[in-house]
Amino acid sequence: MAEVERGRRKVIHAVHEVNPEVSFVTDPALRAVENKLDEGIPLSKEDGVALLQTQDLHTLGRLAKREKERKSGNKVFYVLNRYINSTNVCYANCKFCSFAKAEKDGAAVRMGADEVFAKALETGPNFNQVHIVGGHDPRQLSLDYWLPLMRRFKEALPHAQLSLFTAAEIDYLARRHRLSYDDILVQLRDAGLDNINGGGAEIFSARFRKLVCPNKVDADNWLKVHEVAHRVGIASNATMLYGTVETLEERVEHLIALRESQERSPGFNAFIPLAFHPDGNELSHFGWTTGLDDIRMFATARLMLHNFDHIKAYWMIQGLKVCQVALQYGADDMDGTHGSTDEERIYHSAGTQSGQYVDDREFRRLIEEAGYVPVRRNSTYEEFAYDWQPEEALVGAR
């Protein structure tokens, strides 16, 4: 046996002397995937499942990193932003959620428009995105609340893009006002909406949604909201919540549905894998996702979504260390700093160990250590110098 092993090592050494670029693939399914990638052939459902199951993490990372670098070269992005949960009142009753409260619950939080505006400016105006997430709150989720507030943000902060609402919230808003998606989205666009957040997608499978989030917008209408938004000039992101009752096949079907939607109506900027957090909700018995599951999810997303430019590793979800490793597995964005006084509640209610804020200097350090060039951006990936400051005076900031 020792002689066989020595012989094998000699062969490997000889091959590398002839061609040091040769990589050894231990999972045959990944060799087939690599051939498809080289030929520009979209990966199949079977390919995606193989990626999520593979033990050949070296080849998985090599392929995902190569596709990432084809998209964004040596850049990895981040954004200086303000993150606000404007309300946690929500009647969707999703089983994975630890955030939602009933209106009369003592832990319910519902911010007035003046309070939201003041919170965004609490640490000054040097940011490029206002990211607000709420819920199905019948008192706050109305045009009467949001249109004046959005116009106020645009007047005071013309340099900051508004990344607001999810497709689930827009569906709720449209039904409440008895407006079509086209009508509601045109009004939001005209008031200053730049980007729709990617939440509410969860898993598109009808089986999953019936079990876990039956009161939320269905998959077809989630996709329709985003496609209409793209057609009227609003960009958006997309997500997947993984780590509960879904199968690997359902995860891949979700990615393929996003890919097909992007073909029909381009406008998705980024895909963000959201790892399930178990504390304080009805699905807590599923526990935490593992590091390997997280890494495979980033890489699989990068390889399946050939028509998405960016894959985000959101530090609030998987933590800074896993997200830094994800930069070697297809991710090219670490998302936003948040403000130093921001209070994210969705994942903190569910047990995240991440803090509330990351200094942009830490983002740059982590990105550089991973071998990439950190690039500051806004919601739609316009690039800024790391020390950029807004020049215009604030209007109506009182």
C-alpha cells in the first residue's frame, strides 16, 4: 500500500510540473458542472442538488470563486447605510418568525414618521442607503404614512437611496388600497423608491408556504411584484430562507424560479441567502444551520444564478467570520454597516450573535484579508470612494 501511495503522489507531482493549473476533482458531478459552466450552459435542478450535497468543497469553492470573479473581478462591495425596523406589528403569523408582535403586545414597536426620519439621521448624513423593514402592520403600512416620509427623505438626503418594503408588504399595501401592482409601484417610484428589499420570498414551494407562511403573498405574486417593479424602473434584491422544512430540491427550484424571473424582467441586483435562526419561534426544533450548509448555499447560489450580478454574504445573518469565508465561495458583497445606534430586531429576536453595527474600516480589513478590493456602493451598485462625504446641505432635517 505504501508503494501505491508513493506512486500516486509521483503522478500528481508530475502532472503539476507539466501543468500547475490542473485541479483535481473528487466529485464527478462537479466535473460535469464545470463543463457546463465553461460552455455557458445554465445548471439544472440535478446540478444544484449535487452542489448542495457535495463533499468536494475545494472544487466547489474554486468554481464559485471563478464565477464571482467573472462577474465582479477583484471587487467586494459594502454600503454605508441606516437600518430601521419601523414596526414589529405584523399579522402574517409566519412560523419561522420571532419578530412579529400583536398590536396590544407590550413588546410591540410602531414608530411614527418623524421618529423614523430622526432615527435615520441620528448619526449624521454620511450614508448611501436607507434600509427599512417592517411588517403587515395595518396602521403603518399605508400610502398616507409612506409617501410623505419618502419625499421627505429624498428632499433632505438626495444622495441616499431608499431601499424599502418587501414584495409581501407591497402585495399587502396594494390589496389594502385596492390598487394594481403597477399603480402602487408607480406611486412609490415617484415618491423616491429606488430598491425593493428581497424579503418575503422564503421558499417558493407551495408545500412550504402552506406549512410555514400561509398568510403571506404566494410565490407567483412575489415574483410578479418584482417583475413589475423592474419594468417601472425600481431595482430589487431577492432572498431565500433556508434551514427549516424545505428540501434541497425546493431550494434549487427556488433559485431556478429567480433565474427565470430575471430573464423575463431584468432588475434583480443581488441574491441574499438567509440562514434560519431558531430562537423564539415555532420552528426552533430545526436548530441552527451549519457552517458547511451556509458555505454550500453561497456557492450554489453563485453557480446557479448566472444572470445575477451579485451574491451577498450578510454579516448579520451568518456572522462576519462565515461571511468572510463566503468571499472564497462566490459571494462578492458583505452588505451594510448599519448605523452605530441602529437596532435591528428581526434576527436579534431569533438569537443572532452578531452585533448591531460594523465599522466600515472592519469591512475593508476583512475584504482585503480575503484577497479582494473593498468597494463602497449604494443600493444599485454605483461606486464611491471609501471616504466620500455628501456635499449638499440637509434640507428639512429638523
